[in-house]
Amino acid sequence: MKRDLVHRIETESYQILRSRLDTSNLPFWTRAVVERVVHASADLGYANDLICIEDDLARGAAALRQGAPIVVDVQMVAAGITSRSVTCLVQETETTELAAEMGLTRSAAAIHRAFARVGNGAIWVIGCAPTALFEIIKLNVAPALVIGLPVGFVGAADSKARLRESGLPQVSNISEKGGSAVAAAALNALLYTDASGV
């Protein structure tokens, strides 16, 4: 009964979203990401703020279906991804020690350690820490996809601009807004959308 209620609420929410925002002309994966981010945030402005590259999204979705590891910057992003295990090292003692040793934030040190663990071909989901996004770019990772949607007034917009300049396969947005919920939503769009509709 409870599951049916949740399904009805979600269905109604998407109907309202589509009555206020015409996404029908967007490419398949871009539409999935835009709709899920707008749904998660109730912010229609993301339709004009998100930067989605359809080929990058398609390759990221394919990598997820092939079991690519998922790395997140903070536990709040991890909490939003419930159908797959994720790597999040920000709270580990070794991360704190590496941050002090290298003069990094804990988020950047966690990315440094995660790259050593998962290597190339991972999906990186950044929803909180601009320094984590800067570290991904600095390390020259070869990701399947970077979802770069950190939030904040210090470094967030700059880190996303750097991501776009990097040429890495990506999802980002232009403004300072973002956050754990929208980063997880963008990833979940690729996980939950039925690829047979492509």
C-alpha cells in the first residue's frame, strides 16, 4: 500500500513538472537527467542551468550498466544512491591524515585516495565540495563520467567552469547552485532510466 502511494505521488509530481516545463524536445538522456534533477529540487531553473552532453550521458549510462564503480565526494551524495554501492572515503582516518600531509581539504584527499583505489573508468559524483572537483581535474583521471554539481559561493561555479574546460565526459551547471540531492538525482537518472527507449 505504501509503495503504491509513493508511486502515485511520484507520477503526479512528474505530471506537474511536465505541465510546467516542456522537455519533449530534449535528447533522451538529457531529458532524463533534467527531469530528475528538477524533480529532486523543485527548481525549474535547472532546465536552463544544466550542461548535459548527450553522448557523455549515454556512455556514462552504458558504463553503469557494465558495473563501473561510483565514487562520491560526501556521505550525503552516497545516501541518495540506494541501488548501487559507492566509494566515499571522506570520513576515513587515512583521508584526514593525507589531507594534513598534502595540504588538501578532506574532500580533495578523499578523491586522491579513491582514484588510487578505483583507477580509470569510474563514475565520479560531486555534489558538495568544489575542491573534490578540482582534484579530479588535477589528477587527470580518465572517467566514464563526472557529475560535477557542487554547491556554494566559494569555488563552486569556478570548479564547474574548469570541468567544462577540461574536456572530461561530464554533467555540470553554470550557476553556484547544486548540491548532494541534485548530484545524486543526475546519477539516478542514468541508473533508473530504461535504456530501451533510446
